[in-house]
Amino acid sequence: MTADVLVVGAGIAGVACARELVQAGIGVRVRDRARVPGGRMATRRFDGRPVDLGAAYFTVDDPDFADVVDRWHAAGLVRRWTDTFLAYGPDGRRAVPGPLRWAAPAGLRSLVAHLARDLPVTLEEPVTSVGPGPTADGQPYAAVVLAMPDPQAARLLDPALAAATRVVGGRRWSPVLAAALHFPTRRWPDFHGAFVNEHPLLRLVCDDGDRRGDGAPVLVAHSTPEYAARHLTDPAAAGPALAQATVALLELPERPRQVYVHRWTFAAPTATRTEHHHLDDDGIGLAGDAFAGKPRVQSAWLSGRELGRALAARLRPATA
Ligand SMILES: Cc1cc2nc3c(=O)[nH]c(=O)nc-3n(C[C@H](O)[C@H](O)[C@H](O)COP(=O)(O)OP(=O)(O)OC[C@H]3O[C@@H](n4cnc5c(N)ncnc54)[C@H](O)[C@@H]3O)c2cc1C
């Protein structure tokens, strides 16, 4: 099958979009610049053990996404983690009940890999330009989908593609540093995860051994956007301070033996759109977590799925 549609980005939005197109019998190719699919549902292995360095967990309130999660659950890919986090603030800490949070024993990236398992995905192949036609790197397609943060899409789009250029321009995206902290032993009380309010460095700390279910002595700390913005050029240099802040917050008796910091320059949009996707007369589609409500895994999946359906409805008569 030749590719009628090029989907740029093998995060959950791009993969959800491509699945819809394949199901509709439309030729599709997915391209990602990374070595593995997953995007911001990122998992890095340390001595063979996966640690989630992007999304910390996901929640579900959409019935269609719930069906997907049920299938992951039946396949043993996800586990119910917790509905209770701690919240730290200037007045101390308290337990805060919330929605059920889901985690993946093999890391959240494994879920995107599972959704992409029978799709034609080409990795380590960045797209460098998208032009009128539409074309991608000079090659014509019936449509080109950009499923990635707005600033990354903006770099690719020819300004002649005015409608899409307008949509991806203007919205600010905030950064985050994610620090994987490997401790010698597990010496903290059960807390699952902790929101950190009004702290100069920390926004969230999660117990990776608890969420993954293997009890490994690993915490993942997410920085505030402001702190990340000051350390984007040298994220590793922020490691000791993030580790020290986590040790002090949780009153831990020992320091981590290994600290790794991942930089997310475009972690989350500072404002989102309620519409599910963008699809214009130039043949450019946009999907991702800047659409469909709050910037999270479920929104990205919904956005990609809806764009896939809209494209299938547009292209099916021409390809039938
Ligand atoms: C630190 C952090 C914490 C988070 N915590 C949570 C959470 O707890 N719960 C939750 O629900 N969500 C969370 N999120 C958000 C969640 O990860 C995202 O909403 C979701 O993964 C976005 O998916 P996406 O497909 O829209 O984009 P992405 O996952 O960013 O996918 C975009 C893809 O495009 C590729 N790409 C970019 N440019 C090019 C190019 N030129 N050529 C080819 N490929 C390209 C990238 O490599 C990437 O794979 C978090 C995100 C971060 C960063």
C-alpha cells in the first residue's frame, strides 16, 4: 500500500491517528526522529530497568479511551496505581484523593509501542520541511499530519501553509526537567507520589518502584517550569540540586547513588484548545495534547483518533 498520508510523530497522538487511517484502508506511513516510538511517554532503561521520565501516569474518563486501557489491562501492560497522592506545601503535607492513576510495569512508552506494533513506522528519520501540496521533504502526500508540540511543528511548516502556521504559532510551551534518582535502599514510607506546591525547584515526586510494582528504590522528581527554564542549556548541572531538594522534602536518610536528568524543552502547552484537532484545505492535520482539553495522555490519544477519523472521511471517497 502506498502512503497517502504521512504522519510525523510516533507519540500517542500520531499512532492513534495512523491506526484509524489503517483501519479505514488508507495508506499511511509514520515517521519519527527518535530511536523508539513514544514521544513524551518516555521510558529510559537504567541497568535494564525502565524508568518513566516523561508522563508520570495517566488517568481515564473518556469511555473510548477506557476501552483501549481495558485492552492494555487484559494484556498485562498496565496496572492500577493509586488514587491518593500527598500534597506538600508551606503548611506541611496532606493526603489528597483524586482520580485513579494508571502506570505501566514496562514503562509508559511500552503502551505506544503496543499501539504501533502493526503500523508502518520509520524511526530515526526526522522530517525537515512540510510544504504546499502538501509535501514532506519534497515528497507529495494526500495529507501530512504533524503530531507533536506546536513549536516543533512550526519549525517544519512553510509559511505558505497559513492556516496551520497560525494554529501552531503564538502558544507558549513550558519546560520541565525530570530527574531519575536511584537510591542505595528503599527508605521512605509509602507515599506513591507527591505534588509539591510553592517550591522553588520541585513540582512532583513519584515513587517509580511503587508505580511499576517492583519496589525498586527509585524516585523521579519533576522540576517547576521556572527552574527548568534556567537550566535548559545544561540540565545535568541541575541534578545535584534536584536530588538535594527531594532528599530534604521527603526527609530521606541517604542521598541517591545515581542521578540522571532529562530535559523537556516543550513539556506542556500553557493553554489548550477544546477542539480535537486541526485539518485544513492545504491537507495539513495537527493533533496532540494541545487539543482536546487538558494536556495529557488521554487528550493526545483522543486528538489523534479524531484527526484520523476526519482524514479517513475526507480521503476515503478518493481512495475507494
Ligand atoms: C515531564 C512530563 C510529565 C507529564 N506527566 C503527565 C502525566 O502525569 N499524565 C498525563 O496524562 N500526561 C502527562 N504528560 C503529558 C503527556 O506525556 C503528553 O500529553 C503526551 O505524551 C503527548 O503525546 P503527543 O503524541 O501529543 O506528543 P509527543 O509524545 O511529544 O510526540 C511527538 C513526537 O514527534 C516526534 N517529532 C518531533 N519533531 C519531529 C520531526 N521533525 N520529525 C519526526 N518526528 C518528530 C517526537 O520525536 C515525538 O516522538 C507529561 C509530559 C511530560 C513531558
